[in-house]
Amino acid sequence: MSVETQETEVKERGRRKRRRSPNRPTPSIAVAFLRMDFIEEFSYPMSLVLSELGTVLPVLVSYFIGDLVGESAAVGGDYFTFAVLGLAVSAVLQGALSGFGGNLQRALNRGSLETLLVEPVPWTFLPFAMNLWHTMMGAFEGVIILGMGLLLGAEYLASGWWRFIVLLLLGILACTALGIVSAAILIISKRSKPFLTLYGMAASLLAGAVFSVDQLPSWLQTLSWAIPHTYVINASRAVLMEDPGTFIVPFNLAVIALLVFNVVVLTGGLWLFSRSLEYGRKMGMLSGY
Amino acid sequence: MSNRTPSISVKDLTKVYEPSPTWMKLLVKSNIKSSVVALDGITFEVGPGEICAVVGPNGAGKTTTFRILLGLTTPSGGTATVGGYDAQHESVAVRRMVGWMPGQDVSLLMRLTCIENLRFHGRLQGLKGDDLTSRIHDALAKVDLSHAAEHSVFALSSGMRARLQLARALLHSPSVLILDEPTGAIDPVAAHELLGLIISIVEEERLACMISSHRLEEIEALHSHVVLLDKGRIRYDGDLDELRDLVDREQLEIEFKTDESAQQARKLIDAAGLGESFAVEGTQLTTVLSSAETTTGDVLAALEAVIPDVVHLQEVQRPLRDILADMYRESETE
């Protein structure tokens, strides 16, 4: 047997071995997406700094509104802490909500979506991997908002931190699930922004990020219970504020509601995403604009 | 065609693009008003170490064939297998075996360096650690991009981007290469170099390679198995040289001493039914022999009266584009 033939056979054996190995989502794949987003984001430093500045400005606004509102019972007598918690949680959830859809839309517009879909990564893993960077950035913004609030006089209960983190993790998962639903719509309609914008506006109105849900008419309050933001924001206040105001969502209720929401929407979202990809394959429209 | 077990096997492959259902038109408008047959029962095979050039005009079905093989589109009928895996139902296994080079360099991550681009792709392919690092350096060396390893993609020329795409396609040691118009965005010199590189890699690695290109002189240079597609059907599947033998007729260029001799020669050849597509420019007469059986000797015999005026005679091989244009014209009239 010639050396050339032997080399070819060795190469072929190597290929076969790799083909047999299971195709599992691995941390390495997650790191690959994280690193890609990191490099892309830091390629435009001014844009990054300005957008981060934009997230902390509302804290200052809340500080002055807090002075104006005074010690309203609806917000537990401390509007500033009330608002800072709402803003911080909203920032975290927004990152998780829009990361995947935004990345997918960019890939579609650039024409790189198909290159991604040709990689041997299970398509249902993509929503999580492509959401990591934005979720981390959202968490970073949340920490900055909380820190800035602390500097300006906001008060948080030290005993509530671990429950706050549990709520945030469940909220991030819930928003990731909603992001997957929006991505499923994006695959078919080529635009996910309307869905996310509508949901984002509804969440800012219904969840009471900067005001108490009590202020809403009762029929709107009913709708508030349908979105995960309401549970995360208001239960966070319940665990981190001595007096969370008049609209209280107990921690246990929030956890149960978020768990149910996650099981239903995450399962449904992944199913819908797979179905829309299959439909896109059938119709030959995965790369369409 | 290779007589070894095929790496790519396409059998009775059909794809019909259907118009969108009414509910979908609320989400996005579609230009497809009625069913479009993109592929109509095509069958071919590509073996290891073989290059198969897929040629055809726009809308012939080239991209659809590639997309089905890559699992990006499902067929309406028939089967497509890569390394024995069904492209429709086992697309993850297929994607692991295939190195794909799309025609547009937008598939590269522009802000990332060459190494970062390959690292990203390698990780998604399940490679890591030292193995990934050494493969990246090997792949860059193979396409002669080692010197630009740390350059961002946006700073590379089109030719270098094409080579980086090839490196990406080769990084995970695929057994099949699918190259969709790999030279579409680069200049002829860079294209020539890239094709040379592809030919040597395919031979060395014993890869099954499918390639499409609009530049027919490139396809000709590949001396490969060729599949001619037209309106979703295969017009020819086989060796390019055999295609020439089958359909090509020689073209003759004859130069005479005078314009009159050239004109007279044209009449003589025409009267003998030995040529067609005449062109007379001054003293030069150009004609295509009327059939593959017609020889230059037949023409010279018919030109007996003007033979003393012949200054120069040359047999010219017709460009591939002319042969294919004839074939496609014939199919239009069928």
C-alpha cells in the first residue's frame, strides 16, 4: 500500500470517527457565540458606551421624580428604590427578550443565516447560544442600574438577594422563551421587531416598572398577570424592599407562575421555532428577505 | 464518472416551489403566484476525488440542488444522500460531512480576524483545543493565508476572502465540498489561482466536490465531470471532453489573398452543405462545420477553385459557452 493511500485512509478514519460522535450542544459552542458577539460589540466602542449610558439615564430621571412624588404609599414610601428595581429588572429581561431575535435578524439581513444553519449544531440550541451575549449585557446593565441606585440612596434588603437572583433567572428564561417565539415569527415573516416592540410596550405599561400596577384600571391589571415581567418586577420588590407598596406579588406565587410560564412557552416556543424552520426549508425561504 | 461508491447521490430529485398559502401573505409578500418546478427528476452521482461542475443558466436549478444537499431546502420528491446520509432526514450528519463555500463573502464575520472566523466555525463543528488551533493554521497555510491570519476580514481583498471561505470549508476535514460560484466575486487571476488550489486539494484529500460557476472557461479548465442543468432537468451528465466530441463541430478560419476569393469560398462551402454560421470579414472567412463527421479535408476539396488563394487555414475549438448556448437554444425550440 502506498504512503499516499495510507494517508488517505487515516484521514477517512478520522472523519468517520468524528461523524459517529454525538452532536451535542457544548459549552464550547456557547463560548463561540459569546466570543463572536463580544468582538463585534467591542468593535464599535463609542456605540457601546453611548448605549450603556442610555440605560442609566432613567435612574437619574427616577431620582428626581422620587423627589417630586414624595412618600407615596402605593410605592412603599420610597419611589426611587421602587423605580430603580423596576428599571434594573426591565433591563435584564430586555436583554434576554431581544437578543436572539436581534441576532437572527442581523444574520438574515447580512446573508449569513444560511452559513449558520449549515453548521452541525442542533437548530433548537441556537436560540440559547445566540442569546447569551445580550442576556449578559442586560444583566450587566441591571447591575449598573442597581449600583447607581445604591449610590444615589436606594435601599435594598440584604436578605432578599438570593431570591432576587432566582426570580431573575426564571425571568430570563421566560423572556428567552418569548424571544424564541419572536424568532419563529421572524423565520416566516422576515421581521420580528413588531412582535418584540409590541410586547416591550405592553410590558412597560402592564408590569409597572416605574409605577404601581394598582394605578392601572382593573381590566388592564388582569392583563398584567399574563406577562412574566409583572411577576419578576413586583416579586423582586417584595424581596428587596422593606415596604414594596400596595401591589405585592409574593415570591412563591411568582416562582410557580414563572415555572408554569416557562414550561409552556419554552416548550411551545421551541416547537414553533422548529416548525417554522421546517416550513422555511419546505418553502425554500430560509434565506429570503 | 467514478465507479467507486458515490459520496453524493441524487436520484429522481424533484423540487416544486409552491405559492405561499393565503395566511402567510399576511406576514410576508411572495412573488410566486403559481407552482414553480425548480428540479424535475434529476439523477447523478459524484465519487470521492471527483469534481462535478454544475452548469446552467439562471433558474436552471443549480442552487436548489446545492441547498437540498445542504439540508437548507427539502425535496418534493426523490432522494439526495451525502456519504450515505439522507440530506432531508439526517441533515445534521450531512452538515458535518460537507464543507460549504457560498458565493458571497458576506457569510464571513467581517469584524473578526481570519483566525477568529475559523475558530468560530471550528467550535460549531465540535472541534476544540490544540486540535482546533493546529487545524486553523493548517487550513490557512493550505490556502496561503498564514500571513494574514490576524487580519480582520473587512481588510482583506475579495480573492483573500474567497480563500478564507475555502479554508473554512476545509477546516473540519469534510469528505464533500460544495462550492457555489466560488469565483463569482474575484478577478480572473485570483479565480485561476483559487481553482488550481481547489483541484489540488480535491485530489490530495480525495474529496467529492460539486462546483457551480457562470464562468464557463473556468469549468472548462477543471476538465471535470459536468452536469448541465436546464429548467430543472439534466441536459447532459458526463465528461466535458465527451460532450465536445458529442456535440461540438470544428470551426474553420480561412484567410484568402483577396476579398473576392473569401466570398467565393463561402458560396462553395455553402453549396456543398459543409458549413454554416458564415462570417466574412475582408479576406477572412469563418464557418462552423455542418456536422461532427465533416472534416477540414472535405472543405478543402470543395474549395478546389480557390485553393491557390488560401493564405492561412486554422481549426479552432469552439468556446464552451457557444456549445452550451446551442444546446440551450435547441432545448428552447423543443
